[in-house]
Amino acid sequence: MHTSHVLTNTASHATDIHGAGHSDPQTSHGGAGKPRADLPGPPAPALAYGMSYAHLLFDVADRVATVTVNRPDKLNALNDAVIGELDRAADEVRARADVAGVIVTGAGTKAFVAGADIAEMRTQGPFEAKARALRGQAAFRKFETCPKPIVAAVNGFALGGGCELAMACHLRIASDAAKFGQPEVKLGITPGFGGTQRLPRLVGKGRALELILTGRMVGAAEALQIGLVNRVVPAADLMAEAGKLLRGIIAMGPLAVALSLEAVDRGLEMSLEEGLQLEANHFGLAAASTDMREGMTAFLEKRDARFSGS
Ligand code: COA
């Protein structure tokens, strides 16, 4: 199954070139996996599928949504409109029953995302800037807390908001040409879409402060060495490798994946005792699932599991 709405302009121009027509969230299961209304987290918002995006490409194939930031002439810089669309895309991937996992990438060969849009920020005042940071943080947090696995395929510059977007994804695969950095101090601003918080959580305080205070860019090899990315692959293989990684994850029990994502995300903000309690609760919850019986039965019967997400 393949659906696509590579769109331009406004909602009235929504195009589903394969005619999948996602107008009814309740019936749009696409035959590609069961509905997953019982996943942890808040209920999926009622959305009209096939939403249009002016600055994103949003394609669905074989239960994987590929969300591509599409402003290559500006190295995919995140203006307010893109942030708004990323926020909506996060809602859409969460709500769609035909989406089991997500790849986030950037259009063109040069950049993943070269940061927040400097032209737009140049005249911002303090209240406007704070509101902009909060909007970006909220959109990225939707990716981070999505119960479906999200892989960033970093194809080039991931600077400022680009590095922050990649860090809000669950896993990061980088092309060998990718470059990462938080260069905000060079512009007289601080990171505003989560960089000061997620970078130290990923690479440690000392390394994070070095990158944030100097604005130094690091190449893919160094990003791998410090733990900023999970894997580095040749540029030509990036999307295939991201797809392979993601498909491996969505073949697992989807409830177990969602519970694991939530346990790690929430547990990092807790004491060890509280985190262990959360883990035990999730372990117990997983034992209520059909997926657990199927997974263990399949192992003992020496066959592949057929998970239903229930
Ligand atoms: N915001 C707005 N526009 C941006 C941008 C950003 N963050 N990053 C790149 N662009 C635009 C450039 O202004 C240029 O537009 P133009 O052709 O209309 O002049 C276009 O994208 C191409 O960028 P350019 O700088 O010419 O490419 P380059 O190969 O010489 O340099 C970079 C690439 C990534 C090193 C450079 O673009 C850069 O430093 N970008 C800003 C990175 C940054 O500070 N990000 C954090 C923002 S908070």
C-alpha cells in the first residue's frame, strides 16, 4: 500500500495521488495493520487525513510515513509555517492507523534542516521570541512522545533547530556527509527548540556545553563517537538504512515498543526508584496484551510472531 500527499499550497489543494482518501479516521486503516486506539497516551485527535502541507512532503508507504522538510532553497530552515506543519504532521502520524513508524528527513542533498529561519527571527521581540520557542518545543515534544517509533534520517546540515529536531526523534541515522551543531550563540541567541536540554541528555553536560558555547560543527563520525547519532551510513544508503532500521522496529510488538518509548522518556525525569516502579507497571501492562502471548508462543513454536497491537 502506498499513499501520498505531496502537496503544495493550501488545504483546498490537498492531493492524494493514489486516491486513498483519508477523510474518515475511523475507517482509514488501509488494510495495513490493525487500528491502535489502545496505545498509551492521550486519545488521538480527530483529524481529517490527507491534510495539506505547503512546506512538508508527507508520504506513506508500507506503514512508514516519511516526513520531509521541503524548503531546499533555504536549506530547509524552520520558519513559523514549517513549525506549524510539523506540529500537525506529528498529530497525523499519531492518529493514522495505517502509519506504524516515521522517518523525518530534509529535502535535497545538502541539508537536513539548517536551523530556525534567521530571516524571520531577525526582528523578533522578547515575547514573540519566547512564544516562538514554546511553539517549536511543543511541536518537537509531539515527535518525542509519539508512541510510534521515529527515526531521523540526517542527510546534511543539522544545525540549531535541525539538530534539535533530530534530537527529538527517537533514533538518528546520519549520512557520512551530515554535520551537526548548535551555532545559536554566533547569532546572539540561545538554542530555543530544546537544544540546551536534549543535547546534554544525549551526549553529557561537558560535550553539550562545548558544542553550545563554541557553536562548533561536528561531522558524522564525531557525532557517532559522542552518542549524538546511532549510526552513520554512506549518503546513498541513508533512506534505505533508515527504512530498514524502522521496519525492524515496527515488526516488533507495537504496544511493547510504545510502552518502552514512554518508560524511557518519562523515566529519565524520575528518580531511579520511581522509574523502576514505572517500568514494573509497564511490564505488568504488557502482560495484559495479546501481543505478549503471541510473542512468547511464537518463540516457543519457533516461528515469527504475528503481532496485532492489542
Ligand atoms: N535561516 C534562514 N535562511 C537560511 C538558513 C537559516 N537558518 N540557513 C541557510 N539559509 C539560506 C541562506 O540564507 C541562503 O539563502 P539565499 O540563497 O536566499 O541567500 C540559502 O539558505 C543557502 O544557504 P548558504 O548560506 O548560501 O549556503 P552555504 O553552503 O554557503 O552555507 C550553512 C551553509 C549551513 C553553513 C549556512 O547556510 C549557515 O550557516 N546557515 C545558518 C546556520 C545557523 O546558524 N543555524 C541556526 C539558526 S538558529
